[in-house]
Amino acid sequence: MSLKEKINPAKLPEHIAIIMDGNGRWAKQQGEQRIFGHENGVKSVRDTVEAAAEIGIKYLTMYAFSTENWNRPKEEVIALMQLLVYTINAETATLNKNSIRLQAIGDLKSLPPDCYNELQEAIENTKNNSRMTLVLALSYSSRWEIINAVKEIAQKVEDKTLSASEINEDTIAQHLCTANIPDPELMIRTSGEHRISNFLLWQLAYSELYFTDKLWPDFRKEDLFEAILDYQNRERRFGKTSEQLV
Ligand code: FPP
């Protein structure tokens, strides 16, 4: 039985989030520049998106560029942005063919204009697709997102369109970039690092975390299936006891 066949379709996570890590180390192992790792990481993105859509995942969020990544060497930042523009442009037709809708979260206005425009165009061109939503986290950090949400909520309180006592979990969730996207049930991080790194801090509150030593450019469909199988064997209690779940 293949790994894919072992997956229980009735217990699929609706949303999977991925921290794609290890491109730089992978390139170094090959004696190449870091960007070579990112270029090969695109193949893993393609394979993972295809696998997720194939088995019926509804939302896939991929951490492509963090707010902190702006501090990397200038050449790497420029090369990554060019790679993003190129990839988004090259993949839009395939997204449409597979009915995948593209969305993005993060401080998108901070992206270079060509990258921003390419992204908006792809989002617009794929907006009616319904099989799966691919969310790219770009110039994203969770603390940035939470600060923004707090500012917007504070403004509403100041304008008296919202009272402070009405603020609840839903108010916060609706002011995050992920408003209308369900929280991920499963978060995967590659490259052996066991950290969340400012990624979806609010949304990951009850997510199952899965870590693999594989470096991102080596991540393939089978690795995604393995992560999902691991998830399906876990008991999600949300603070309750095992007995209460029966
Ligand atoms: C982390 O590896 C990877 C990134 C910061 C960039 C991820 C980007 C891609 C895979 C390419 C484009 C993606 C899309 C969605 C079009 P790292 O550089 O931190 O690796 P290291 O920890 O080994 O240095």
C-alpha cells in the first residue's frame, strides 16, 4: 500500500501550513550559492502544491519570505524577488488548469513593484478557482500582523464603531491577514529546526506541529503524505481529556 493510499480521506486537515527551510544549507552541501537552493526549492513547492491538491487539501500556506528576510544580503533578496516574480508568472497557467486559487498574506506593499504587480495579477487571474487555495506568506511576520490588527481594532474603538468590551477571539481573527481562512490543523517545518519563527502565532494555537530533517529542496510528495499520516495518528484534544473525546 502506498503512503497516499494509507491516508484517511475523512480525517484530512483542511489547512496545512509549511515553513520551507534549509534551501541555503542544501545549496552549500552541493557547493553552490544560496540562490541555487531557492531555485531548487521551487520544484518542492510545485510537487507539494500538486500533492496537496491531489488528495483534497483545501488550504495550503507556504512561508516564502519573512519580514526578517529583508535583512539578508542584498543580492540574495534581489534574487529571491526575481525568482518569485518569475515563478508566479510561469505557474499561473498551471494554477488555473488545476483550479487553484492564489492568495497572499503579509506586508505586500513592501514588495518591489514588479513583484507586487505580478502577484496581484495572479491573484486576480485565479480568483474563481475552487479546488484549493494556495496562500503565499510574503514579507510576512506574525507580530507585524497582530500589531496591524490591534491598530485597526483600536481605531474602531476610538471611532466608537466597536466597544472594547465586545472584543473577542473572532474580532482578532477577523482583523488578521487570514480572516476567512480556517486555522491550520497541521504545520510542517523542514530542515530539522524546531521553531515557529514568527509564523501564524495566533492561527497555530491548536495546530499539530510536524518537524522533518529533510531540507526543503529535498521535500517531495511522499514527505507531505508522511506528515499527514503522522497527523492522522495523533489525538487532538483541544484541552479536553481523551475520555471526553469518545
Ligand atoms: C528558507 O531557506 C527559504 C526561504 C527563505 C525562501 C523560500 C523560497 C522558495 C522555496 C522559492 C520561491 C517560492 C515560491 C512559493 C514561489 P533558508 O534560505 O533559510 O535556508 P537555510 O536555513 O539553510 O539558510
